[in-house]
Amino acid sequence: MLHLLDESLEAFLRATVPLPKREIDISFAAPDRDWSARVSRPTVNLYLWDVRRNLEQREGGVEIVRDDNGRPQRRPPLPRVDCRYLVTAWTSEVRDEHSLLGATLGALLLHRTIEPRFLPGPYATVTPVPTIEVAASDGRDNSDFWSALGGQLKPGLDVVVTATVDTALLVEAGPPVDRYLLRTWRKVDEDDTATEPAVSERAFVGGRSAAPEGTAVVTRRGSGRVGADGSFLVPAESGDDVSIDGTVRGRVPESGPIDVPEG
């Protein structure tokens, strides 16, 4: 996952700063003394120095997704992690370094997310997409950081990329619910003539249709409308005729959803 995030961040910066490959290198190596001695071209260094789970964006419950065969699966919400990069610019002149670092800062401040077009392969389908921000000061002295690297003290940006990690196990979900039975009771004290509670029941059956959103779906027991995803729910029982936009198009089966043929 981290290598995919590196690729995403590089593609994002090359396009938004911009950082053309023929002019500027991007490195993810630790910017220590040995590395800096080998730098021969203008370079933006993106050093990943801290990774930890983001608990503020943690979600509970489960979500339903579909596997490669289209079957519904249950899984817990995907965890989010904060990846902190130290972003520095390296050139032969200090003025050029500041110009390159400033252009990078400007691009980072203008964007809150790394768009899917910058995410490689299957990572582009993982949601939510990575967010990106320049972190606020936490009061720490960065000289200790550079001393640990054995390098020279340089200005840098503390950039936090919060990414979704798709490591959750999929658990096969049960079949979708397509039949509902609404049962209501009328209390004895609500009817002076009643000697016991009155019970009424009403059955609803779901289905799908290729008709446009809002199209009326009617049975002899009531009606419903086609939703944006093609689904509908109507009062019905087995054997009832089903009309779509005034035309009988099917019948409620003994079990399962209403199958409305295209026509």
C-alpha cells in the first residue's frame, strides 16, 4: 500500500506543481549526508518518516461491497492511516531551492485530496480517496530530526497524507431482503367494542425495473415508484399482476423479488 501511495503522491506533484521529469527528480530516500552528496539535479525529496492509524476518522458498523463475482460481502469499514512526509527541495542554489519548495507548497495548499486519476491501478477504486494537507506546527525543534539523519538543516514541509488501507477480510453476506410484512395492532382500549387487540397485516414485495426513475408500479393492493437505481417496493401478494406505467408487465412470484421483463 505504501509504495502505491508513493506513486500517487509523485504523480500528483508532477502534474500540479508541475515537476517535469526531464528537469526535476523526485526521491523517497532518507535525505542524509550520503544521499545529498549524490544529488546532481534539482530534486524534491519526499521522505516518509511516520505512519500511524487515524482514529479521528474511524467508523463503526459494517458495509456491503461486492466481490469479483458480483456477490455481496460484508466487511468492517476500511481503516485510515496518516502518512507524514518531510518534503524538501535540493538544488545548487538556495534561491532555486526556495523557489522549488514554494511552488510545491502552493500546489499542496490548493488541493485537499489526491484525485483518483493520480492513483495507480486498483488503488483508484479504494474510497475515501487520500486527503493531503500541510501540517501545522507542533512546537518541536526540527534540528534534532536533521541531526538524526546526519544531514544539514534545511527548510521543509511536513505533509500529512491520510489514506485508506484496503486490508479488511470479506465475509459473504446473506441474500437481499425483498419481502416485508407490516403488522399493526389496535389496542383494546382504543375501541370500546373490542374484546381483544385487532391485528392487521400488509405485505410488500420489492423488485427491479429498467423503467425511468419515478415510473409508477401498481398492483391491486397499492402502488410504488421506480427509484434511481431501478428498484421499487409495492404492496402485493403472490399471484398479483404488476403494472408498469399502466401496462401489466409481470406477476408476483411465490418467493423472491418481482422480475419485470424489459420491453
